Amino acid sequence: MMAWLHSSILRSFTQFRSNMLRTFLTLLGMVFGVGSVVAMVSIGEGAQREILAAIDAMGADVAHIKATTTTKKAKIGDTINDSVGLHRSDVSAVQLLLPTIDSIAFRAPYELGSTDLDMPRNEIRVVPVSRNYFKVHRLRLQEGRPLLNLDHENFRRVAILGSDLAQTLFPEGAIGKQIRLEYAYFQIVGVLERASAAGGGDLPISPALYNKGILLPFETANEELRPAPAHGELELISLRVKDTRETLAAKELLVPAMLSLHGKVEDFEVIAPEEILQQRQAAQAVLNLVLICIAAISLLVGGIGVMNIMLANIMERISEIGLRRAVGARKRDIRNQFLLEAVVICFIGGLIGIALGLTISFTVGLLVDLPVAFSWISMALAFGISVLVGIIFGLMPALRAANINPIEALQSE
């Protein structure tokens, strides 16, 4: 058996060398089909993993209540009796509703009027935050210290700068520097680590908020900068549950409770990162399926090319088939020979396609800064499909060759 296989493979390569251009064109379909499967799945898997890491880093065990504009076609004055927007009273209500939550925090909106910082005001985001904000959002510092409970209790004028803002304003070091916001001076006590852009814009935590932001104690901001507004006091309430599995359950409780507190006015949105994760996973699965279908079409086209080339190959080798049958070759020997040639072509095309797919993935990842994750399963699947294509599309020409009448084949010479 091994001797037959060895001699058949050698005979196949001899045939391939005698028709180099035809062999090359036959390989192309398989190479691009397999390469496209590997490249697309690798890039898609890399993006999926980055999304997972971003949501895990942000906290899949955190639910957010985000202030939005009312869905009613009315001004604030028309709904002020029904709802005052997101408010600290909502924080107290949520704590009573969900006594098992691990921690809760909030932040307020603020538009900076004047400052002594040497950059446009619209590029600076002042963010008054509550106690536990660092804990709930797992904020990490590049240097310095976080905001302490004493900072809130004693209305201390301290601030935490985003990494980009600190680098732009104080390249030599920001800790201990004084900055003026409105007419109050604040001392910088910490600099945040740079936030990643992963995670997308549908989460309530955007990288720009932290990278170019200034975090202040909520109580200090109300005391020194401006009193809390009567409507829309808060921009975001975030609560951390004790177990990730409780995130969606918390959302289901929060939506009706908040509607009741806000007089049925939908001026808020409850966001659960785990839900976003599930939605993105579903979308990514659909995208991967579409990409694989496209690649499968490429493999199908490659398979048709293999079949056409093999049929042409048979027509050129009719006399060889007749001679082999005349000296004792059986039908199955002829069939196996031509089938093996089709499989060998697809086998080689699959190997080259995997190498091409890895090269494309790596190149795209470097050029456009996309994450890439090489999946051995996708590569094995693409390679297995290429071999299967060789068997399926090589079988019909092989059977046709085996069924050629040896007398007619010899007469054709």
C-alpha cells in the first residue's frame, strides 16, 4: 500500500511539472479560498477577544444608569413635575432596591467656563465624581493617589488628571501642580493610567473622558464651582454587583423602578455590559458565519477549477490510461491515481493558503492596528475543507477516467 502511494504521488508530481502553468492556476483557487478563511477568522477572532478584554477590564459586573434626553417631544419645563432627571435621590432608591450590591458611585455633568490651562476648553472634560467611583470603575493611577473619603468630606480642592492632559500640560510632572478651574485653584494629586480605545462608543465609559479629563470630588465641585442643578443633577450612576451573573438581573429590576421614580419619563437608560457583550458575541458570530460562507464560495470556485483541470488532464492522457489498462491496471487503480492527484493539488493549495492567510492577518494587524488571534481550529477547518474539496471535485473526473474503454483509449492514439 505504501509503495503504491509513494509511486502514485511521484507520478502526480511528474504530471504537475509537465504542466506547470495549469498546475499553478489550479492551485490559485484553493490558495485564495483557504487564505481568506484563515485571514478573516483570525482578524474577527482578534477583534472579539479585544472586546471581551475591554468589557472585562471595565467590569462585566457593573450596571449603569445613564441620563438621556426624554423620549417625549417636550421641553424640560413640561416634564419637570414628573421627573427631575437623574438625581442623588435615585442613588438612595437604588441602594434600597438592591441592598446586595457591592458598591455604587455616580458622576455629574459639568461644562467648564474659564481656566488657566493653556488649551481649548472644549478639549477639557471636568468630571465631578462621588466616593467609590475609583472602586466601581476600577480606575488605576499612573502616579499619585486616588480621591479619598476625606477629600469629599472636607471639600478639598484636589484633582486627578487624565494621562494625555497631564502629558500635554505638565510634561515634567503634574503631581503637586496647581490649576485654576473657574475661580478656584485645585492641587493635582494623581494622574490616571491611559485608557484603552477598546470597547466601543456604546459603553458609557469613553477613553477621552479619562485621558483628557479632570476628576474632582463631587462635593467640592458643588461647593467651589457651581451648585448642583435642579434638573439632571447626575450624568451616570454605576453599581457593581457581587457576581457577574447578577448584572442582567439587576437591570431587570432597575428599569421598572427607575420608570416609577421618574414618573414614567424615559430620561434614562440602563446599560449592562454583559448584555452588550452578548449582543456583540452574537453579531460577531453572524459576521464570522458570513465571512466563512464567502470563503466557502471561494473554495467552491477553486474546486470547480480543480475539476475542470482534471477533466482536461484526462483528455490529454487517454492513451496513457488505455496503455495502463492494457497491461493490467484495474479501474480502481486509474480512479485512485486521478483522485490522488486532485487531493495532492488541494493539499498543497491548503498549506500555501494557510501561510498566505497568516501573512495577510499579520500584515493587516500591523498596518491598521487591528488585533489578530490565530485560531488553530479555523486553520485546521480550512485545510480540512480544502482536502475535502479535492476529494469531492476530483471524484467525478477520476470515475470518468476509470470508466474509459481501454480499446477506444488506445485507438485514440
